[in-house]
Amino acid sequence: MADPLSDDSAGAIALRWHDHLALERRRSAHTVRAYVATAHRLIAFLEPHLGGPVDRAALAGLIAADLRAFLAVRRADGLGNASAARELSAVRAFLAFSASEAGEEHRPPRLKGPKKARSVPRPISPDEAVSLAEQTAEDAALPWLAARDFAVLILLYGAGLRVAEALSLTGVALPLGEALVVTGKREKTRVVPLIAPAREAIEAYLALCPWPSGRDEPLFRGARGGPLRGEIVRRAVMKARRSLGLSERTTPHALRHSFATHLLGRGADLRALQELLGHASLSSTQIYTAVDAAHLMDVYRTAHPRA
């Protein structure tokens, strides 16, 4: 019986890549479909482009001009910058897999990806942030889960945390004081102030939580006692925002944007805001000046009699 791994055709490699992504890398079904579809589009393009069947050697021999030609065809189909960038990322991953299967060193063609326009974050108002937290609590199945969901969202808005940062907190943070030590991206730690409403919400949750809050245990627990997953928080927010009629851009991360925008609007220093958010560079924080300016323009257009 022939070894299926000996089939060097690009189509066979794409089929094995599907299994690799789904079973070994445990990527979501949506990601697997999207990546493998890109691989098949690339193969379909390369057959007439190279003038024959596409195998591993052909994939290894691709140069930047080949990938540029493929992207040009995709752009002619109406692909935008962000989608083109994802397409190129999937192509690179497929080529890397093909090389690794053969035990070869992958040397990707040098090609700059399309520039993605940096979108301006959409903050929500303080009242909407609180309403969102209250609605998630109302939707919860048990009182302690309601207190947990309310505490998480109030913490995201009150301290400007990323979801992963909030969910990585452990019992080391207890007893709660006026500040929290947070571990952010690249394992960097920072100190963030803990406002009274957030502290009180967390304490109310801990009083109801049926699981112990040991130093090495997660502060926020899932329904079965394990660490609370970000997906659970996102689903709760999705349900609540629909009940409240809020925009689809009202996500847990939007609470962090709102924190930053509201502080900047009240005169916070950009450097101080950078520290609070845990941004590595000031350029990441400066996007909030555009948010604040956009808000001011909205106020102007609404209020000015000649606008």
C-alpha cells in the first residue's frame, strides 16, 4: 500500500495540511476552512501560471513575483487590504508546512503584505458600560455567575484591562487594595488603579463563589470551577448587547477602548495612559487621540446650529 505521505502533489499536501491544522494545531473549523481554501486557490492559480501540475518542488521554487501575481488576481476579485493580508499569511503557512513535511528549511519569498488601515476604536458611554455589565448579570443562570460576569466587565471598564489580563488574575491579588498588579503581553507587569466599584463588584462575586480563592487558583472561575474562558465572556457580552440594542462592535475589548477614551477626554496625560494600558510604544496609545477628536466632532455636529 502506497504511503500517502509520499504523494508530493500540491493537492495531497493541502489535504494533509487540513488534518494538521484541525488535529495537531487544533485550529477552529472556520480557520481550517479558510486556510485550506486559500491553499486550493493558490494551486488553481499556479497550474496555468507555471504551465503544469503543481508539486512540492514547484511550491518550494515560488518567488515573490509569483505571489504578487496571485494576490493581484485575488485583488481583482474584490479582495480588500485586510483580507489580502490574511490570504498572504495563509499562503506562507501552507508553503512552510510543505517544506517542513519534506524536512527542508523554509525560505519564504520576501514580499511585503498589504497595508491594513488602522481602524479607530469605537468606545461606548459610561452608562452603556454599566448597563452592559448589569444585563450580563441578569442573563446569568446562577447568582454567583451573575456576580462574576458583572465583576469581570466592571473590571475591564474600570481598569482598562485586556480580557486575558483579567482572566489571568489569581488569588495572589487578594486582599484587594487600591491597585492591581497585572501581567500583560510579553509577560510584562504593570500596576493599575482599582476603583471602588470594581473592587466592590469583585468582593461581592468572591463572597458568592462556591470555589476557594487560593493564591495559585484563578480569581474568576468557570461554572465547573476551572479558569473562566474568554469565549464565555464574549458570548455573554454578545447576548447582552443584543438585548440592549448596542452595536456589534460592543465587545469586551470595547470596554478597554472606552476606559482609554474617557480618561483622555477628561485630561489624562498620554504617557500616563500608555502606562495604564500597558502599551509598548506611545504610537499604540495615540490612536485614542483620534477617538477623542471623533467624539468632539460628533458633539459639534449635533450641537452647533450651523453644523
